[in-house]
Amino acid sequence: MLPSVKQKSEECASSSPQGSAVTGLTPQWSAELSAMPLSSPHHVWLKYLSLGVLVLQTTSLVLTMRYSRTLKGDGPRYLPSSAVVSAELLKILACTLLVFKENNFSVRLLKEEIVNKPAETLKLAIPAGIYTLQNNLLYVALSHLDAATYQVTYQLKIFTTALFSVSMLGKRLGLYQWLSLLFLMAGVTLVQWPTETEGDTEQKVLSAGSQFVGLMAVLMACVSSGFAGVYFEKILKETKQSVWVRNIQLGLFGLVFGLVGMLVYDGQKVSELGMFQGYNSITCTVVALQALGGLVIAVVIKYADNILKGFATSLSIIVSTLISYFLLEDFNPTRAFFLGAVLVIAATFLYSHERKPANGSTIKV
């Protein structure tokens, strides 16, 4: 996947990066968009329209991915590695069309920036490999965790992104940001707190084992999201290349890594039933949302401020919880979960709290 678009847009929505993702909108591009004038009267309803689109995109991707991994039907289930490759192809196509449109459908820019500058292109190999791993991990996570638990736990990407930003980019975090990270850690801990449930002991052991696999996948995805997002941001700040060109470069490496991973782990299944085995309308929806979600957010983000971004993240968690409980029926909320979710939502708002810079108000590690 080309999380640069999706993942960076998520971080913008939650931490005023997100970079991930998953999980994008680069901080540089986000700043340019947010700096555009928003004084027209129609921008008021556009803000709330943006809020709705952000909530819809974030929630629908998680829920459709979860549903696609738990749906029982005839025939084989689709391969996550194949879905990652398909999303990369679609994203490369979308970004290429955008570059062509910006350059009067000339291929000269792509040749100059990608073919004639191999050293610059190779810089994207590292984040592309990490993003490919991350995207596969998210499928694993949603195969073992309900959508609500996944949504809350995945907000740890705010924490990892903040730490990597401090260590790699020398950014400073204010008191509110450090407090929000503490709230975030406490909230996720409560969400994952084990509970006593009635039922067969063997079944509980299997359930706990499955949840542990999902938790490890989410944690690894959060770490990879934070590192790759900050690394990509660092590259963008050091060069003047178009963000779309960078996304194409990232996607090309992601496609290669994705194909290698698919052949290594699912090569036998692909040779027997083909790359697109198990694909249906739900699978195609998941691929499209992964590939184009960040592009949609990139369009609407210019109308949203930090408060609306925080609302989008919070509402997405709430909607995912309600749908998981009432429709998917794979989630039974506890008091610990509700308390943890409240802390995570509060941390999201606190991290994006705007304040006036003051001496001694920042802490650097």
C-alpha cells in the first residue's frame, strides 16, 4: 500500500501529523492546504461535510476490512498479500494520472524524476518496505481483533510518530503533547485489559491466543507506521520533488516488495488458484478504500481544522464500536474498554491542542 498518502493523512487527522498509514498527506502539504483562505460562507458547511467524509472513510475501511476477513463463504478466502499488491497498483495509477494532469499529460517529468535520478528514487526503498509490512500486518490484526479494539489500539501510532519525530527530526513536544501520550498509553492498556468471561476454558485460551496475535500485529504496525511516516517526511523536506512523484516512487518499491512477499508466503496458493482468488465486491471495496482513501482525505482536509480532525477520529472509534456490537456481533464492551476509549479520545484532542509558544513550555528529548 502507499501509506504515504493514507497513513500521513491519518496522522494529520489524529495528531496533527498521520502520517501512516493505516497509514499520504505530508505535514508539508497539509500545512499548504490548511493555509488556504477559508473565509467564504460556504466553507462552514464544507467543514462539516469534511468531518463526515473523514469519519466515513476511516470507519468504512476498518469495518469492511474486518468484515472481509471474517466473512464465511464458498471457496477460498482472498489473500491479504494480493490485496496489498492490488492497492499499490491502483494507487500508482491514481498518482500517475494526477502527475500527468499537472504536466499537460507529458511523461517527461516522470522520466526526469524517476528514471534519471536513481539515487533519489532508491531513498524510498526503506519506507516502502516498511509500509508493505505494515499493510500486511493490518490484515492480520483485523483477522484476530474486533474493529473497535483495533481502532482504539491503532491510535498508538500517535505515540510512535511523536517519539520518532523527536528523535529523528528534533521536534519539540509541549506539556499538553506529553500528557496526551500518557493518556494514550493508559487508554490502550485499559482497552486491552483481560476480562473474565463465561465459557469453555479451551475456547477462552484460543480466544486469548488469537487476541494476542492481533495485538502484536497492531503494535508492530504502529511502530512501522511511526518510523516510516517520519522517515518519509524527512525525505520530503530534504527535496523539492512533487509529493505525487514521491508517492509513485514509494508505490513502485511497495509493489515490488508486495509481489515478493506474495510469492514467498502465498506462492503455492497463487499458482493453484491465481492471484485474485476469493475476490468479491467486498474485497474490491477494501482495495479501493485502501488505495484512494488518502486521496479523498487530501481533498477534504483543506476545509478541516484540528478540532474537526479530532472529532473525526473520535467519531470513527464510536461508530466502529457501535457497528461491531450491533451488526458484526463480534464485540462485547466492558467498563475498562469504555474508560480506555474515553482516555484515547481525550488524548487525541489534547495532542492537537493549539497553544501559544512560551519559554520553557516545550520539552526536548
